[in-house]
Amino acid sequence: MSAMPLALIGMGKMGRALVDLAPERGFQVVARLGRGQPITRESLAGAAVAIEFTTPESAAANVFACAALGCPIVVGTTGWYGQLPAVSAEVEGKGAAMLYAPNFSVGVAIFHRVVAEAARLFGGVAAFDAHLVETHHAAKKDAPSGTAAALAQTAATASGRPLPITSVRVGSVPGTHELLFDAPFEQVRLVHEARDRRVFAEGALTAARWLAGRRGVFTMQDVLAAPDQRAPQTSHG
């Protein structure tokens, strides 16, 4: 099987991790677009799919550019979800494809389901209060993280109760999310810990291969639901 041509938009820590891992996963990086480099048909260099890790200020414009050129795009940037309805409408209107996620770890995608069920069960027991603690490296700018916000929303929806979040920025921690259910005489903890940034690169590449040939707007939950499905499809809306 020939390597899938891949464009990388954003050459920060995640971009560099993707450059290292992509060849091992059957991709050929044909374009590396850093800050200030425009997204054009020429700069995408025939890529079958693009992966974007940039800034909240740039993400929507990057999606618009790829959609206009018919290049499916996997978006790993967070902090722009206030624009998601408009961006999704543009992607759908162009018959293009986008997959976005605050976290590309397959473990986190499954963790969401575990959190939902735990929150549903503990939500019915008045003695337990829920609290989410997220820890990331000192250079991470957004707080709470996109993953923490999504997990808190999952838990709050399942339990019917709001969920406070504590954010910690220290050292070089790739990402740890801990959900606590606390009662006067006991405590239950659910933890996901990323040991290496490559877990996010691995998931983004899995998402990119899955997205190629599809149309619509998707998340990692769609990938998880049919990880081996290869036939092109349109999103469920």
C-alpha cells in the first residue's frame, strides 16, 4: 500500500511529533505549513488529508481554506469552539470534511464513555460530589483544557449536576485528567494520564486516515464507533 500524502498545518510540538511518527504509520508528509504560510492548492502539494494544530485565532480560517480546496482536515486546535456552528455549516455547505477533537487519544475517547456512566450512577447518590482536576505542562495557555471542558460537560449532562474544574500548569506534563467522586467517608477516582505526546499524534493520524474520502463533520467518537470502516460516508449531521 502506498503512503497517504499528508499536509501538516502548524509546526509546533505536535507538528514535529507528527513528522516523526507519520512515516511509521503509512503517511508521507508532503507539506509542512508554519506560521504565516498560506494554505493554497500549491502549498498543500496534493495532500489527501491535512492535520491542523495551530492557535484558536487561526483554526477557523484554516478549516475554511481547506474546505474551499476540498482537502479533508483534522483539527487538533482547541479554544475556537465558539465558532464551531459557523465552521461546521461552511464545511457541510462545501461538501467537505472536518474531524475535530480536543484530544486525539483513543483512551480519552473511551474515557468519556466511562465518565458518562460513572457520573450517571453517582449522580443519583446525594452523598457524592464530583470534581475534575486537569494537569498540563507549564507552557499550555488555555485553562481549563479543551479535554477537561468536554469531560466536565459529559459528566454534567449524565449526572444533572454542574462539575467544577481545577486546572494545574506545571513542568512538562503531557496531560492528566482526574475525575473525583467524593463522599464524607470515601472517594472514587477515575484517571487518564498521557505518558507521551505521541499518543495524540497517533490518534490524529488514525483520525486522518479514517477521514480521507468522507464528507461531513465528525469527532473521535465517530472514529471509535467504526475504527476499521473504510467505505466513504457522509456525516450524520
